[in-house]
Amino acid sequence: AYAILSWQTAFLKAHYPVEFMAALLSSEINNSDKLPLLIAECKQMEIKVLPPNVNDSEVRFKPLDDVAARAIRFGLAGVKNVGTGAVEALVKEREGGQPFIGLIDFCTRMDPQDMNKKVVESLVKCGAFDFCGMSRGMLFENIDFAMSRAASAQRDRASGQGSLFDMMEPENTSGADELPHFPPWPETMMLAAEKELLGFYISGHPLQQFEWELKTYNLVDPSQLDDIEPGTLVRLGGLVDQFLKRFTKKTQEAMGVFQLEFLEGTAEVVCFPDAYRTCDKYLANDVPVMVCGELDKEEGSVRIKADEVYPLQDVPKLFTRKFSLHIPAAAADDTTLASVREIVRRHPGQSELTICLEFAGGEKVFVGADRSFTVHPNLALIHELEQVLGENSV
């Protein structure tokens, strides 16, 4: 029986991957630990998991009809604080009439008993109203306004009354011109809300702003941890997640355990007391860090025994010994060097600067810059220098 079941599911996954993964996601829709792993598997299979959308999402995860798209729409029952009953009412209203035009239209058409304020807040925060073209911050701050307008319209309809303006022109139910303006949320706040309500980041990732640091200073590829020998010294950047402060049994010394979240995947990290004493101030959920330690494997699971932990934004200045500029000798004229000097002055730091003059015959001459030209390595500095000196000159 197990063999037959294994063959059937393997067949479906191979020949109907989008439908299979949608069903698998739906079976774990309330499991916040399992969903991120399945989402990561979808990404490896080149299947997009699209954000929730009140005009397209169903109760469960839905494979899209377009075969070429290879995409799954997030199921609304998987959003925290949004119950199955509320989603069923939403889908019924949408299918019985028109797609929702905006926030006010949504609040007007939905029964407040099915769709209370907390549910609407959760839908806005996870991106289910992004189709409106307004920022989540603006929509969130206008929920009370939209629900008040909706309640007023519902009372008028119940009493058989209508607005004088309704007789003159169709009602603007989108709310696009009626919502008071509020500034958009910072990206960090928007992504934090997604993580809170969905269990993972869907429209971006806080680590994307550190892509250069991760590519430059990671000693190993996080996706290849399973293939690395135990005992190997590694250096990996990621987000702290599920942090727990614990105490050793014998001495009752404090130590830390957390999941280090990468752009794809996670690894467990253990900070024993000696290491924890020096890095405890950096350990909190959603904080980007660089972990240095030894790879360990127990019962097939990967674990890093941390020796050092640093804030990810400080890594360039801590781990850069020397910053070298490679300049063809023929191009090292006064104008070019003046531009380089001006750029370097805008990025002062502690890393030593060296200039390598490359001659046509293959000779190279290294010149150490004056101590007043030490720099803080960062992606902006590299881009500015490469605009003057060309690609791969740093």
C-alpha cells in the first residue's frame, strides 16, 4: 500500500507539479513551521507562490489556470486571524457579484459579522489589497474610515434611503479619491507584517539589502551545507529567528539557540556560554547577523556551533583587510585619479586602500595609499568606483 501511494504521489508531482504543490500547501495551511519549507520547495521547482488577493484567492491554495505561469495563489485561510468562515463569505460575495474595487467597496459589500476589523487589518497587512494601487500603510490607517463609510451606506440601504448624489452619478466605490492620505510603511515594517501573518516573507526579504555582503563575506553557500563535512569552520550571514535563551544544566550559565534564516532555507545555531557572553547583545528575532563557527551534524540535521556573532551591517569593516583598485597604467591620468580620490573621500573607514597599476606588458605595481585614504567597503563605493574605472576594477 505504501509503495502504491508513493508511486501515485511521485507521478502527480512529476506530471502535475503546480496542482500537487498547491494541494500539499493546502494540507499544511495552518502549520506555520511547515509552510515556509514547502514555499522554499516551490521556489526550487520554479513555481511562484503569489501573495494573497481578495479578488483571486480562495480558501485554500489555488493553482493558476495558466499552465505557462507555473504559479500558486496563496490561500486566505492561511493568513493569521482570518478564519475559514470569513474567507468562504468573501468568496461567495465575490463570485455572486463583481470583483472588489477597493477597500470601501469591500467593507460595504461584506457583512461586518463575517469580516470584523481584525480580519480586515490582517488582509491589508499581508498584501491582499495591493491591487488597489495604494500603499499598505495608507490602507491600514484608513480601515476605520472605510468601515464607517460602509456602515453608513449599509444603514441607508436598509432604510431604503440613498444619497442625493447617487441619483446624479454612479457611486465611486473604489475609495481611491476619498481616502485621506497617509505615508507608506517602511519596507522593514511591511515585511515584518508579512512574516507575522503568513509565517514567511512573500513580497521581498530583509536580507536582500545585504546581498552584496552575503556574497562577498560568506565562506560557504548556505544551500550546500548538507554536503559540507562536520567540523568545517563556516561563516554565514542571515536573520535570527526563533531565538531562545537557555541555561546549562550543571552551571546554569546562559546560552542561546536560534534558527539562522537565509534567503533560502535555515540552519540551527547554538551559542554556548563562552560565545554567548560576547554576542548576546546582537541576538534578537529578525536581526541580521554574521555567524562564525563550526559545522556540526546530528542525526542528519545541520547545526552551527557559534564562536562569534556580529551585526551583518558591520561585517565589511570587520572582515576587510585590504581594499584594492586595479587601474590600467595608461588610464591613470590626473582626471581619473582625482575622481577616485573624491569618491574615496566620501566613504571614510578603517580598511587599507591599495592601488594596483597594470601595465600593457603584464607587469603590476602595487602602491599603498596614504593612511588618510582608508575606506569603509560597501556596495555604493564599489559602484561609484566601477563607473570611473570599469567593471571588476575593485
